[in-house]
Amino acid sequence: MPPLIVEALTSRLPEITAGTEFQVEVGVSVTDENGNPVNGLKADNFTIQEVAGSAPQVELKVFAEESSATGWPVDGFYSVSVGPMGDNPWHDASYVCALVVSSIYSKGTVGKWMPKIVRDRGQTLFTIDVRS
């Protein structure tokens, strides 16, 4: 399982306020162990979970991502929109979130017929600051 190198930063605009369900834009860089950009990832490749915060936990959902194939000028960069699920609005707090990026693909074969499945994985932390 080769590692993915993952870095993430949240945008401060628009400012997220308590009681809303607005999405937060998270800029994500994904490279392989050699520093080469990783392209072609979709929303299913990104998992986000709140791991610490001073407010009641909010379930987070990845809404969309945009890679170089759909408009970003640099390979390996993604814009991930994150927001609360269901009727759970943001609370006045700082949320610490874990971002896990995984990629599963076939690379050659094992024996004569069985595809060799490779799973790459990487993770990082980012914060979302919500104010009332």
C-alpha cells in the first residue's frame, strides 16, 4: 500500500456562521510517494470525519470535488466542498477534521487471470472555524 501525501487548507470565504448549513471549501493537494501529482480522484475517494471540537459533533459530507480535468490549472489539486449532513447546522466552534484520501486500482495480474488490486492511502488534518 504505497502512501499518498495529502495536504489540506480551508478557505476563509465565505465566512461560516453558526446555525447555517453552508459548505466549506477545502483545498487539497494529493501526491504519490515520489511527489508526482495524483489525478482522477472523485468524491468517493475522500472521507472526512470530525475528530475533535468544542461543539456537538456534526456529521460531515463531501459534496463535490474539482480536479485539473474540470478546470484547475495544476495537477494533483482538488477543491472539496464539505458541509453538515441532514438538519445538523454548524455550531459556534472550531472543528478539527480528519481527511482520508484513498485510491483503489488494478495494476497487472496475480497469476494468469486475477487482477492485482493496489490501494493507496493518505491522511491529514484541517480545521473549520465557525463563529456566531
